Amino acid sequence: MTQRLVHSKMLLGNTDELVLCYAIKCTADDLASYAKSDLRSRYVQALETSAARTMMYWKLLDCLTAEKQKCLPLASIKDNALVAAIGADEDVEVRKLLEDRVNAASSTPLFGEALATATSSGSLTMVHLLLHYWDWETHEHLAGLRLMNAVEAAASAGHDRVLTEILNHKNRIARSTYDDAVIRMVRSNQAASVGLLLNSRRADLTPAAKEEFWLRFMRTAAECGQWALLQTYLPKIQLDIEEALLVRAMNDACLENHEQAFHTIMSHLPVYDSTRYADSLFWAAGFGNTEVMNSLLTSLQYDQRALLLALAGAVSTKAYEAVVYLLKVAGVSLINEDVPTRFTDIARLLLPKAFTHVVAQSAKPLSVSTQVENLRAATRAGRLADVITILQHIKVHHPNDSLVGVSAAFSDAAKANHLDVLLFLCENWTPHLVTSCVKSPAVAQIFINFGWDVCQTDQGSKYPRLGSFVYDEHFVRWLLRKGASADARGEFDVTAVSVAICRAPMSTIRLLLDHSSSGIQHGQLLHFAMQRSGEDSLEVVELLLNLGCPIDSIWFRNDERSWLEWGIGEAGTALFNAAEQGRDDIVAYLLSRGADATIVSNKGRTALDVARSNQRFGSVRLLGA
């Protein structure tokens, strides 16, 4: 019914009805968001096919009163009409709109972006029209975002000619924005487009930047099982990236049980140290993947340490068939015995001397401090047999002493990624689980098994534990599968999304927002975006506003406990913060999205006031216009 109503109102061409029509559409979108996507598509199609023919009455629309425009501003109506006309392939009407100075760089909540719509349709004519009428100077701060979204739209639709045309303007796209798009295409297995974008990618400014990009590329390909991409690009980049980083990619392949990706990476690595491949051994055993386990164990010459690391993974994931298999490889038969479910019992089978070595009663025991230091030294070196022996001695000779120092051994084991030692300590002492020591999913798995909850907030921290891992998208994905909540908060209105918006890659921000049930209503997200440095800051701001983030809220004013902490200083809107820092591109963008420049901070100052006070002359010009 709504679809028919929208269509009929559009066809009438009455200026009063046009505003009503868009109000109906906004409401319909809200309703359709709870229904199947094809319902939303029918609404969009009804508007696209009729808007190009009926929304050309700009002279009349300009006469609309402010009251009649309040449903949707006139500029927004025009922007929607442009994108609708592009979607309807009405190139004559598109030209008329552009000649009437409708914004070629428009982005609309109803239809999306003009340029991305044109590229997804594969129309070079539309693309050329938009680029010809693009006001590059006025919309310079938006150019990179729009161009990159257009690149992705063309790539997804397989329009290579259009993609090539857009890539002629690649120098206007921020490096980080461009690279994020490449990684997303790797994740979605668009191999042809990945190749085209890599060929057009600008040279990295530093060797470190080059290494960072290719590490992201390889880890994403490994995580997603894109072994063909790895096979194509590993020989080209192997000399530019450290072996340790290749190992991280191989760990990701094992973490997701992608056997072919594992073999592709392993063929480019010398495997000689079991500690280095601890995570791969841990997860190969955890998935019971005998093919991968055999490859690693053979390369490591069936080293006992390698077997212990694999057994730690099998126990931690309750892969008891893998336990039986690995013990058989180690020469231990369990014909008449139950399968051990504790790592300590397995260690007894493989390291019996460590458990039977007892110091003579007449010997004077070492001091507590000496024993603890010996324990920590053995832990840092990954010597499980010594750890077992020393811990036994401590229990025998110092049962009632204060042994706070032993807790430091947990952190030593976790930081060094000695998974077998860490698991043994957890089984035989009160676990001391420090979030900052969790450097890998394998360590996190052991911590989780012993009560560590990633949704909780550590004492003294202002955000949940998940926020400590936002630097690594792959780790965050795994933690989300393990039950981490993007919406969790502690005492203050700060979530993992808040932390990500401050300093995480754009891909991690999108990932967390996709997993957030409360969306942008919590976490003071737009305000934390003002603390983000880097060339993709504006991209984050636009993403949040497009999701409906409140634009004029005062920082933490809507959360009583947080306000007690942060309201002591001066707190204002996002526009206030942007003006205070002199971030002219963000000030201009927020104003274009309707930010209210008259709102005062808790100290009574407007954005213009603080811009003048801080001598931010660019922002002063924008706010005083």
C-alpha cells in the first residue's frame, strides 16, 4: 500500500505532495528495515522510476515555505532526486539537475551516493557527467570518500571500464581509505578487482607502511581462505616482509582451519622453532586437523615441545581425539586408560621425571624470592619441565608463605606465548589473568577457559576488555565469535566501539558497528571521532551520521555517572570540539549536515567563541559565514 501511495503522489507532480512523499518514504524505510530487503527494494524502485519524471519543478519547489520543507530540506530533496534520476538512467534529467547546481557529490539517506549509484549501474555517461560537474574545490574533503565508494560499487558490479575511469582520480583518495577498500575486496573474494586496485595503488611512502599493508592483505586472505590470492602475491612480496609476519598470517589460516591457505604460506617459510609456531600447533590440534599437525610436526622433527604445544591446544578446545592421536605420535598408548582431559595429566605422561624429582629433606630449601625468580626465569624461557619441578618445590617448602610473586609468572608465560607453560600454571595455581598480556587468540582461549570475561572491565580501566584489542581486526572477529559484546560498557559510557573510533582501522570500526545492537546511541561515538587523528577522520564522521548518530549532543551530558567524571572540564558538541581543534574539513562537513552552531558548552561558549579563542581562523570563517 505504501508503495502505491508513494508512486501515485510522485506522479501527481504537486509540490506539496512531494514533501509528503519523502516523509512517507522515510517512514517506510524505518518499517522496511525490519522486513525483508526485497520490500525495501520495491520502495526504492517506485521512487527511482518516477522521481526523474516528476521532480523537475525546482522553480516551484524554491517557493516552498520553511514549514512545508521541515519534513526534508529542499537541498536534500534535490539530492535525492539526482540519485533517483541516475538510478532510473535518465541522463537528460541528470544533466538538467546538475546544470541547476545540484550537488554532484551528494550522499542521501534514501538512495545512497550519486557517484556510487552511477558506477554500480555501469553507465560511463553518468560517471562523466558527475565528474564534469563536480565542484572539486568546495567538496575536496568529500572527494576521496565518494570516489572510493564508487570504486567499490563498480568493482562489486564487475564494471571494469567504469572502475578504470574512477581510478584515474585515485590521487584524491586517502591512502588508508584506498587500502581499506582493497582489504574489503579480498574479504569478499573479488580477485579481479583486487588485482586492478593493486596495480593502480600508489607506492608506499616508507618500507614500514608497505609492510603494514601487505601484512593486512595476507592476514585477511589467510583468514578468509583465499589461498589463490596468497599463491599469486606471496612470491612478489616475500622479500619485503619479515618472516615473523608471514607466521602471523599462517596462524590466522590455522585459527580458521583453512588448510590450503596454511600450506600456501608454509611453503614460503622455514619451520625450525616450535615456539615460533605455537599458535599454529595449538589451533591445528584444536581443530583436530591431522594433515596440518603432521606438516608442522614433521618440519619440527617431532620435537617434544611442539607436541606439548599441540596438546595444549587439544586440551583447551576439548579435542580429545587429537589428544589420543598426539599421544600416540609421542609413543604413549592409552589402550586401557581413559583419555586425559587435563594438561597436567598429559605432562605427567610425557615429562615423568619433572614430577618425581624431589629435593632431599635434609637439604636446606631455597628462599621464597629465589624460588619465585627461578620459576619466572623458567617460565620466560618456556622450560615446562623446570616450571613443574620448581612449582612442586614451592608448594612443598613454602605452603604458607605469601607467594604474590608467582602471579607474575602467568604474565610472563602469556607475553612470551608459552601456551603449554601458561596452561599448566592455570591448572595448578590460582590463575592470574591480566588483559594486557593477552597477545594472541590462543592465550585468550586459555584465559577464557579459566574465567576471563572479555565483556568485563578491568579495575582502573574506563572501557571493557574488548577495547584493548581494537588494533587487530582479526583478533576482534574471533573474540566476537567467542561472545564478546560490542555494546558492553563499564562504569562510564565508553564501549569498545568508542575506543575503536579513536584509534582503530576503519575496518574494525565497521565490524564492531555491525555487531552492535544499540548502534550509535551509546558510547559518545561522534565525540570520540573528534579525538581521532589521521586522514580517514571525516570518513568516520560521515559513517556515524549516516547511521543516525546525534549531531548536537553535549559530550557525556546524557550519562550521569560519566558527566560527573568528564563534565568538570569544558564539554560541548562535536562541532564545538572540531572548531576548538581547527579541523576545518570536519567543521564544514558538520555544518553541511545541519549541526547547530548556536549550542553552547557547559561553560557558555559557542563553537565560534572557542574557534576565535584558539585562533582557528579557518573555522572562524566557516562558522561566521
